[in-house]
Amino acid sequence: MIDRLLPARPARAWVDHLARLGPMGQAITPEQLVQRLDRVGLLGRGGAGFSTARKVAAVATAVSRRRLPGVVVANCCEGDPTSGKDRVLVAVAPHLVIDGALAAADAVGANRIVFAVPKLSTTPNTLRAALSERARTAFEIEVIAVPERYIASEATSLVRFLNTGDARPAGRLQQIWESGVDGRPTLVDNAETLAHLALVARFGSDWFAAVGTAAEPGTTLVTVAGAVPRPGVVEIPLGTPLHAVLARAGAAASGWALLGGLAGRWINLSSFADIGYSTAQLAAAGATRGVGSIIVLPQGGCLLTETSRILDFHAAAGARQCGPCMFGLPAIAADLADLVGGDRGALDRLRRRLPVIHGRGACGHPDGAVMLAASAIAAITAEQPGHLARHLNTGGCGAPPMVVPLT
């Protein structure tokens, strides 16, 4: 059992945190932290999977060049409803996330730390209680509640919300590492990423790389839910075979599952059972780690119907700031609903429409919906043609109740 991030017994109190991990130890320079992060290749755990070392270095460089103190935003919002890992992490080990935010702020030259948290949760109170136990620091530290909307937790959305109160993406061209919160260089990392950063700062790269794969060392948190006996969040070494991840939830690697969240991919678990759960290994197999969730369909479940529900969600969750979001997402949601209902022309419409939308949105939200839809079409046509025929011939399939959470 690996319990680097998730202690076997909750460590909410400062004294329990220190008893479990000890103090941070000898201070390291910002350059040393970046070198350690680069050595272990720590990728962000919020969904995009970007290099943490590169993000930290970019913000630190901007701070130095612009001679402005930076801002660190600890993203504890987790807008994708299929994932609960950051909520669980903060609930059982809040001081580890705080350690990471403080270390990141030191590294980039920030004087302000914002913990962005979902409004309707216990996370704000948990973090405030943990912060109240710690010694005062030179940093300005705030816990700020963010609207619980799917796109509100995207990095530029958080920055825009903190600046204006509008929790919508600011667009692909918004370089928040140069000019983010209050126009200052800003680092946005999610709670799990910051917890890993704290461990790298505390114990070093060799310790961190003692588990995982050579290409992607360390552990990761995975939310396993849907038709499984023991749904929940598990911590695993990266590279763990998918069947072993599912076994932690009491499930077998059979049937279909949505991997990576609402912008993820559908996979046949029987075909993926031995694939290692890491960014590179999943990508090589045509899947994605995404937000770190696995939602297993029940036996006889319909991935086409589930995808239709998710696309309706994507269409409703859009920021309405560009054509692909305003018109494209509702159009492909309608096409998929028509396909579920037996419209034979809907498949051709989707195949024409999806490439037109992809890559043209002001942010990445439309791309996620497109990739999910394309994944469903590929799965149903290549591996379930008989099931597709049932939809086309009878207008439905009588699948069991839906399992992918959308709230």
C-alpha cells in the first residue's frame, strides 16, 4: 500500500502532519527545486499534464524580468464531476497541499498565495482550520470560494475570476505566467500537483523516483467509480497495470469505462487490462490519464447514451465566448442524441462536424467534447456494431441506468 499523499490515518492536524512526514528540513534554493522537479518529470495532475518544472521556471523568470512579485494559485476546485481526488486529498492531508503552495511561492518569488476552493464543500473550512495552526509567514494567504461550474476551475478562468469575478476562460493566448492575477506573473497548480511538489522539496528526487516508472516516477491519485464494489480515491505508483488499479476498487478489468474525465476516452477494459496507468503508456494505447478518473459502465451499459448525456452537459457548461462553444457544442450534442434515437444520418453529420470544431475554440473546452465524441463513435462502430444497429433499427437499446456523474 502506497500512502505518500493519502495517509492511512487522516493527518488533518499540524502535529499529525509533522509526525507523519517530519519538518520540511534544510531549505533549498528555487533553482534546486526546479532541478528536482525536472529530474523527476513531474507532470501536472489537473488534466493538462504540463511539466511542473517548466511552469515554475517560467513564472520565476517573469518575476525576475518584470520585477514584480508573483502569485501562486492552489487550484482545489476540481471542476470535473468524475474526479474527487483533490477534495479527498485536502480532507485528509491539507498541510501537505499547503506545504506545496509555500514551496512553490518561494520558488517563483511570489508574495501572495490563493487557495481556490469550491463554494459548496467542506474544503474551505478544512484549509482555513489547517492554516490557523501554522506559524505566520511573510506571504499573503487567502482562501477564496469559486463557483462550482465545470469550466470555472480552468487556470485562466481562475485568474479571470480573481481579477473580475467572471469565472470563464480568458482564452488560449492569455499568458498567465507573464500577467495573471493583478497583472502579476502567476503560477496555477492543482492540489495534487502541489502535494507532490512538497514531497520533492522535502525528500528529494531520488526518494520520489523510488516508485513509478523510469519515464514517469512517483505516485498518482485515481478516482474509481461507476459500477464498482468499492468506489473511491486510490493512490497508486505510476505504471501500475490498469487491472490492478481497478482491483483496488474491487472491480475486474472487463466491460467499458470512461478514462480521464468528461473530456476523456472510452476504453474496452479487457483490451487495456495490462496497460500501465501513466500518461505515456495510456497515450500510446490511444487513451488519456486526464483528470485521473475511471468510470466503469455496468454490464450492458451503453457508452453511446452516456456520451450523449455528457455532450449535453458540455453544451450547457460552455462559456459562450466563441462559435465552437456557442454553436458547435449544441450541434454535436443534438447529433449524438439523434444517433442514440436511431437517426442514420447523424453519424455522417458528426463525422463532418467534429473536425471543423476541433482546435478552433477560444479555450480547450470544445476540444475535450470533440475528442470524447470521436472516442465514442470509434468504439461503437469498431467494437459494438451490433449495439449500434439496435439504436438505428429500434431507436434505443434498453441500457441500464446511467453511471457517469454530472453533478
